[in-house]
Amino acid sequence: MELFLTYLKAFLVGGAFCAIGQIFIDKTKLTPARILVGYVVSGVILSGLGLYQPLVDFAGAGASVPLTGFGHLLAKGVREGLAEKGLFGILSGGLTATAGGIAAAIIFALIIALIFKPGDKT
């Protein structure tokens, strides 16, 4: 039963992020790219204020997988880099914390591009 509740919390929180994004797409003139950037920035801001980690603790992957979770990871990496390396850590901390996700995205995109034929839609 506990495993089901873990999945339910992740689904509800992740689904809420998706629903909010869809509302922004439907009700505003914002482009999806701007909404995604807004999600990353909001994750950084909420993490900087100390409000995002409790959400990650509650929802697990429902909060850490969406783009707000990427922003949270950036802010967390900068904070840890600053504590370890001083001012240089501000520049390197966020990149170090997110390197695995960025590398995975690049590698998976390369594999998909090799399997399928990418091109213009025209």
C-alpha cells in the first residue's frame, strides 16, 4: 500500500505540473519554450527559497523529474559548489550537478537521430 501511495503522490504532483503548463498554453500567448524556461527558473527560485526540497521529499519523481526539478538541481549544485569551492563553485556547481542529465539527453538524442531520419517537416 505504501508503494501505491508513493506512485500516487508522484503522479498527482507531476500531473499538476503538466496541467498548469497546459493551462498556460491554452489561456496565454506564451510559447511552450517560454513556459519550459519559466518552469526551470521557478524551480531555481523555489529551491533558493527552500520551498522545493519539501516538495521533492513528498512527491519524489513527481517533483524531481519535471523541468522545475532541473532548476532545483541547478540551484542545489550552485549552493554546494559555493560551499566547497567558493566563488568558482558558483560557476561550476550547477554544471556538475546537472551533467549526468544533460549528457543522457544528448546521448539519447543522438541514438534517436541515428535510428530515425531527422529532417524538416516541409
